[in-house]
Amino acid sequence: MHNPAPRRGVAAIAASLAALLTAAGPGLAQTSPAPGVNIASWPVASSPEVMTDATTLAFVEDLLARMTLEEKVGQVIQADIGSITPADLATYPLGSILAGGNSAPAGDERAPANAWVELARAFRAAAEERPGARVPLMFGIDAVHGHNNVVGATLFPHNIGLGATRNPDLIERIGEATALEVAATGADWTFGPTVAVPRDDRWGRTYEGYGEDPEIVAAYAGRMTLGLQGALGEGRLQAGRIAGSAKHYLADGGTLNGKDQGDALISERELIDIHAAGYPPAINAGVLTIMASFSSWNGVKHTANPDLLTDVLRGPLGFDGFVVGDWNAHGQIEGCTNESCAAAFNAGIDMFMAPDSWRPLFHNTLAQVRSGEIPMARLDEAVRRILTVKVKAGVFEAERPVEGRVDVLGSSDHRALAREAVRQSLVLLKNNGSILPIRPGARVLVAGSADDIGQAAGGWTINWQGTGNTRADFPSAESIWEGLQAAVEATGGTAELSPAGAFETRPDVAVVVFGEEPYAEFQGDLSDLDFRPREPLAVLRRLQADGIPTVAVFLSGRPLYVNPEINASDAFVAAWLPGSEGGGIADVLVAGSDGAPRHDFRGRLSFSWPRSPDQGPQNRGGQGYDPQFPYGFGLTYAIPAETPTLTEVTEAAGAGAMRFLADGRFVTPWSLVVRDEGGEARIADGARGVSPRAVVTVTPVDGQGQESARLLRFTGPGQAIVTGPAIDLSGPDYSNLALRFRYRLDAGDASALRIGLGNGSVRLSGGPGWRTALIPLTCFASAGGRLIGVDRVWILESQAAAVVAVEDIRLDATTAAGCPADD
């Protein structure tokens, strides 16, 4: 067991650090401004002095001196539990493991909490048993709205909802509750808080941001850090606290057209004033790690940008923790692959996140240090930072008093906190005629997806995309329907659930719950902000035509154009993605027995609401600011107001939801991924790229137009995949549709090629010249595919070398009766 000494004076710590860094090698004791940034323009921050107390420094230096080169390289690599076993640690002395969004014990996403505990203990025991320096592991996980990977955990509202509360104290309490549930299952570290400032709501990660204005992020970042970690005043994290990671550094919310992993084409002043706002408070609060972004700033990927990773972060921002990369983000650097990237490490990445590429990355990084491509001083610097964080995170401690206390997951206290957060996050956009709150004794019809906790929880829920979840996956939760039913019946009323909005006995009021289906990251990118599902609008209009007062409860990860739905409702509530405690909605919507509101609305928009589906980004203070509802808007019971009829736009410009590759580009939100045995690589521009082991390459080629097609070259087994948000292709609207595309087989044997959609696939026929494939969707269902929750809408799989050109991928009407031969 290691217990750091009490805090020393600043001068003594500074002297110790200077001596250590000078010994580490030239150029590392201090950094000098690079031409890409103006150091003097950046705000000044500093990790707490206790990060570098004398006892910690001495302990780290002693351990570092006893480590072999292999052990040092192992510390800078993190593997995913889906691609590594505890037994692997006997050969590979890695420093960290993570559980990615689709990883779980034994691959079971619905594994019980105890299985997570056992997995963590197995990895730690393996690390302890290996010979040598025996540095403990850190176990990281994406606990972004509670411990969202584990069945039974408390699910708090996503950050967009928390931003609407304007309550920093609430944020800190949520961080503390989340940390306790994570620590109970054996993990040490969460990849949060997210301190992005989303500026274009088409971005698929908008809901992970607290707001469009940096004032909210600046107010929350330090408080969430303190909630997760506690104060570092005693030298290390206390029981029930976990390490945090401020992310994604930097300007991931400022990319052009809201494109995930895209490029922020902005000035340094905007980079600082808007997108860096959350980092000084997080650093001052003691955040132990920072995660670098996939994205770029003016054409330079952050993962290999020394100006920001070293000169700024280690200079004026005063960060003493370590920097971790994102999921194989180093593989996107020019001249790098997932399995080799000295450039990212030399730029300032201290730990590679190499989920499925860790083994070859270990060997290549080892060789690069031996050759001098990675200086030994740089490796020691990174390992020193990692060891320091491990001391502060308490992973060297023998006792873990919270681990195994799985009863804290979904505890009554945590659920009550989540319910409070839901109440405070709701934003009232309309309440004409004061239809809300629902009066005592009312007969209430509840329609739409009110009983779907998975939809209310959104992405990053049990799995990465948050899709495929059922009521059984939330054993201790309360759906919106269940909360409304309990509240209405408590006042002597009756509630009826009818998803389609049908009824036999006329209700006094109807509540219609609807919104976006779950998504995460780039699969949620949009081309415009139109809310396209039309069934909810039909239900609202039918109820309106029947003269039934109607309340709309809208579930979304961003503001969307819903003027028709608002006009078809008497009251409209933006509920965001509230999580597991739907009763918090009923707390505000349903009056008490005395007819008075039990809770008033207090949420205020942290994102401006669009006036039209194709309106450009609307951010407070921006040029041409003209939203439908401005930043900070929110009605209350205390001050009633009438919302006038809103202008309706019939159709979003450029809408073409079922075209995937058109006119030489992949239509947002669809994008191209290539896969081989080394894992997956997303082709950021959909035009040029290569799979992790270079088995599949993509280049533009002429088809019906100049570079309107993509040439897919396989040197062995691999896949090219068009992926996007999960869609339901099982309904009657899709019964007569087919997957249609043009293709040309330039080399290889057609018998080795298959075309898939979802989980089904059929054989692709060969022949000279361009051909058109028209495959009814029923063929994929009969081939074993599920047409519900389809997020891979086109898959070309080859088992051998082949060259295929493809263009114009879409869903199209068909009268074809047969499926391709598959013998």
C-alpha cells in the first residue's frame, strides 16, 4: 500500500519537478510556443499542487527506474476487454483496459453487475501476478449518464437535459452518484466529463454537450470533476470516487457542418473563448486525465497536434495528468495506422486507446523506442504521468471497500436524484389554455412511446448506440407511462396506455410521447434538423380533430424542427433524454390532489430551437441569430403565456432519407466503414482510406459521373459497410422496397462476394461491365436478418482478393419477386 505524504510547499514541488524533468532529457523540462498557437492568448490554469507532492514523485521515480522497456511501453497502451483476456497480461504488461460501448463480460451486454466485478478482479489479479514492476491496471469505461453500461444502474438525463437545469450543485451530486456505482463494479476511471460546446445541432453528439454557450460548460466542468473524483486535498481519491477525463480536447463541437470527427475551421480566438471553456475549471478541480479528440483544428488532427497537446496543455493550462487518445484515433493520422503511430505519441498522447490493435501496436511502439523514432525521454515522460495518476487514483491501494457493493446500483437515493434531475431538465415550450398541470381526477390517455425506457435513455445505454433494449433491461427503472399512471391514479384519476392513440372512452386529456430513436456519435449526424417520423404528427392531429386537449412530450438529443407537432398540441414539453426515471416527468405534468402544481417547470433551453429544418446553426450572439425559441427560453406555471401558431415548412430542403451513396458522396447520416482482422476504420470523407491492416482500400472512381463511384480493393477477407442510425425496416412502408445499387466487378471471383443488410446477406452475382443489383428487403430477412434496428444498410463482404466499383446505393421500390441464388 502506498500513502502519499502531506502536501508540500509550491517552491519545493517546483524544484523537484524541474530536477526530474531536466533529468528526463532535453526539451522536456519546459515547452516553447510553436508557430501554430499564441501561448499568451490562452487562459491560465493549474492542476492542484498535491498532484506532485514529494512522496508521490519519489515513489514514481523509484518505480520507473525498476521498469523494463517492455513494461514502460505496456503502460502507454490501453486494450478493450472484447479483445484481451487476463491471460494476455502475462506476456503484454499493459497499463490499462477499457470496456467500450459494445463490450461486456464474456460479450454479454446484459451481464449482471457481479460479472463486471469478477472481470475487473480477474484482470487486476493477472497484472499482480506477472513478474517485474507489477504496476496495477486502470480500468476505464464510458459512464456518461450514470453507469450506463450495466443493467440495473441509475440512468441520469443526458448532458443536454442537465444543461437545461442550470444547476451546478445538481451536476456535482450526479457525478458523485455515478462514481459510486462505477467503483462498485470494479472500474477506476470514466471517460467524462464531456465539456464539448456543440455549435451545430446536426452533430450526432449534441446531446453529450451541456449547451451551445460556453458559460454552462464553464460552470459545470469543475463541479462534475469534483463529483466524480472528490477533492484531491488528501493526496488521492477516496473510496467511491473514480478518475475523470475531460473530453474531447479540443473543439469537437465546432466542426464544419456538425460532422463528427470533422474539422473545426475557426480562429484561435474562437477556439479559446468557446471550445476551451471547460478545460481550465476541470484542470483546476484536479481532473486526472484528458482525452484528445478525433477531430481537427484547421486541418490538423488533435491527436497529433503538439501545439495543443504539449505547448498549450502543459504550458498555460498547467495540466499534470495524462492524455489518452480516443478509440484508435491515432490510426487517422497521416502516415499512421491503428497498429503504429509514433507521431501521435511524440505530439503528446501519453496513452494510446488501442481497443483491438493493442498487440501489434505494442510491438511497433517498442521497436520505435529502440530505434529512437520515439525518444526514450518522451516515453519516460508519458509513463511518469501515468504512474502519477495511478497513485492519485488509488489503484496502488490494496483495499477497495466499495467494490462489490452492487446494491448501490439503482439505489433509492440515486433514483431520487435522477428523478430530481428529470424534473429540473424539462423545458415547457407551449401551454395554451393552461392545459398543464393535468387536474386531479382526470381521465388520461397516454399514447406513443411512453413505456419505452430505451428510447427515453437514448444512446450510450447498455450498448454504444442504445438500440435493441427492452423493458426487461431496466429492472429498477420507471417508464414515463408508469410515472404518469401512478401520479394520475394518486389523485383519483384513471390512465390508459394506447401507443396508437386509440380509445373507446373519451379522455379528458391525452399525453403523446414521441421523439428520436437512440443513436451515438457519427451514426447520429444529420443533414438537416427536420423531425421526419410522421406517425406522431398523425396521432396528434387526430386527437386535435376530436377536440381532445393534448400534451406532447418530445424525447430528443437536440432541438429539432417540430413546428407542425407544436401546432398540433395544446402543450409541448422538451423532455430531452431523461433516462431511467420517467416519474420525474409526471411530477411536473400532473397536479397534486389540491389541483396545484407539485413542481413548476424550471428548465431553460441550453440550445436555441430551430425555426426551419434547414436553418443554419443558431447560437446565442451569432450572426443572423433568429431561432424559433431562443437560448434561455422556458415557460412556467407561475407566469402563463400563450404560444402563437408557428410557421410550418412543408419539407426539408434536400431531404432524401433513403439514399446512402448519391452523386459521389455518402448522404448524412450515412458513412463508410472498412473492416479487416485488425478491426474497423471509418472513412471520414467516404472517399479515400484503408482498413486497419490495409486489406481493404477505398478510392474514388468514375461511374455515371466523375468520381461518382467508389473502388473497393480487397487483398483478402474484409468488409465495406455503409452504416448510420438504427432504422426499422420491418413495417408496411418498407414491404415493397429493395436495396438497389450499381456495381462493377473488376477482378476476383464473384462467388467470394456477398451483399448484406443488417444481419442477413445474399450472394452477389458477377459479370462484365456495370450491373444493377435490386434485392428485395425480404431476401435479407429470409436469410436470417432482423429488419428492426438496422444500422448497417449495405455490406460488401469478400472472402478473397477482389476489386469492385460501386455507386448509387439506395432503397428503392421494386416489383421483383425473387432473391439472388445462394447455393
